[in-house]
Amino acid sequence: MSKQTVGITSIGYYIPPGILTSKEMSKLSQLPEFIFTDKIGIKQKPVAGKDEHPSDMGIKAALGAIEQAKITACEIDIIAYCAAGDYDYRFWSPAAKIQDALGAENAFAFEVKNFCNSGNLGIHICRNMLLADNDLCYALVVCSDKLSMLLDYSDVNNLSTFIMGDGAAAVILKKGELSNEILSYHGITNGKLVDCLKVSSAGTKFPVGGKPIKDELNYLKVEDPKELERILQDVYLENYGKVIHRSLEKSGYSIKDVDFLLTNQVKKSLSKAILESLNLKDEQTLISLPEYGHLGAVDTIFGLAKTLEANKIKPGNIVVLASSAAGFSWAALTVRY
């Protein structure tokens, strides 16, 4: 009996039309524009409108994936909403909202929250669910975040977060699909860094409706950016390499077999360092940061979609989707086209 496969049969994405340029970010932060354009490597990023929320963008991306897969919403068995967790509402299910909006009445819907790793993890979980249950055939994985709302440009300690933008991407996974076959996943976490990056308000420690809280607690805060950078220098590339090599090893491959590495979008120097540490070339990745910023868990799926659209990925190519996330975690997903 042949081994059952699960592959990515379609990808949809949605990028909001609003734009925040490097010049505008420079003005907001009172930092020279070259810091954004030259040092970080960003020219602009998409920003959702005031009335455009994560679930809205996710629905649009999901509709695109369903249309491309040539299936109906009723055929979807699983919906996983994978994001950083700043949903339309604090205590609420965006997965259920999308299930209802799509008319996917036969789907079980749930959330996956692992920050920028959420998409890779969601694909891994859904693949395993499809393989474990003979009744299941299709899964929809939706990544959508409105990260721009978390940013306080007046606090330059948070400069590393200013690349965050808004957008959504979605994939349809199909049991028996041979193209974009999902092979293996590997992830690791270093919890020592957990308090380095957070939004403090609206949790149980700083609840809404309690004593008045400082406005700064409503924004993403980088605690001691110099110390964070020092720690990450020691572990970032090492852990990135670990998850990539282990995911490939589980798939029966090595780094020499990799045709494309698609990562979450980081500053220019770090992106270059990742490739160099793995002996990969610039043409083996996609750098979307200059035009699209960092879209959280959307990055790797969006990168896969754009690389496929450019007809760069050929049958049999080995593609690794790799990401790092707050918490801090690293994860890699190996796919064979």
C-alpha cells in the first residue's frame, strides 16, 4: 500500500491597498529615512484600513484559495486560523467567523497561535489531522494579521518592529495531492526570551476595565533592545539552521538538495546572514520586505505564492518554509513540488 500524501493544492492571498512609506515611517519616528531604506531594507509596507480587520482579510485570502482549488466551501473539512493572536476581538474565534462567512458548514474550525510560526505549524497540524482520519480530505489554513496597529513609532527602542505590516494568505491542503507535497516539520523554542517582546494590556495582569493603564502598554514593546539583540545574535542563526537541517533530515534530504528557502521577512543584514550560513544563493529565496514589509505568519505562504507565480519552482524542487517567532520559536516545513 502506497504512502498517503497531503499537498498544498492552492494558495490565495490578500494585501490591503493602504501603504505606509519609509518616508512616512521616518517622519513618525523622527529617524533618518536611510535607516529604513538602507539599513533595514524597507521602502513601504501595506497597512489595512480602519474598518478592515484580520478576519476580513482572511476571508478574502480564503476565497482566493478556494476558487483556485476549484472546490466548494462545503467540501472543506478543517479550517485553522493561524496568526499572532491580535484578533478582531479579544475573546473570540476568527476561525468560526471565516467558517460561517465562507459557508463551509461541514468544517471544524479552530485557532493556532504561534506568532510568525503559526502558518507553518497550522499546515503541519492540518496535514496530520487529514492523514489520521479517513473521513477528511480538505483543510483550509488561513493566516491573517493586522500588526500595524501594535506599533508606536515614537518609541525608537521598538525600531525592529516597525517593518510589521498587514495582510493575509491561505492554503488549501488536499489528501492525495502530489504537487507541493508536505514532507516534514521541525520546531524548537527558547523560552528564556519570552518577556523580551510583548503587548502588556488586555491580559489578566493589565485588564481592560481595571485601573487606568498607561497608553504605552497597548503597543508592542521591546524590552531592552540591546540585550535582546545580543541574545539573538547567539542563538538566532544557530536555531534557524537547526530546524531547517532537521526538517530536511526527516524528509530524507540535506541542505544541498534545497532549491528554495522562503523565510519570514527580517532586516536586510539578517536575511543575508541566514542564506550565507546555509551556503544558499540570493536567487534561492524571495525578499519581499522592500515592498511588503513583514507580514507575520503570512510571509512564508506569500513567498511561496509569489515564487510559484513567477514560475521559478519546478516539479521535484525541494522548498523549505522557515520562520522565527516571538516567544521565541523557530520552525521549518519541507515541501516537495
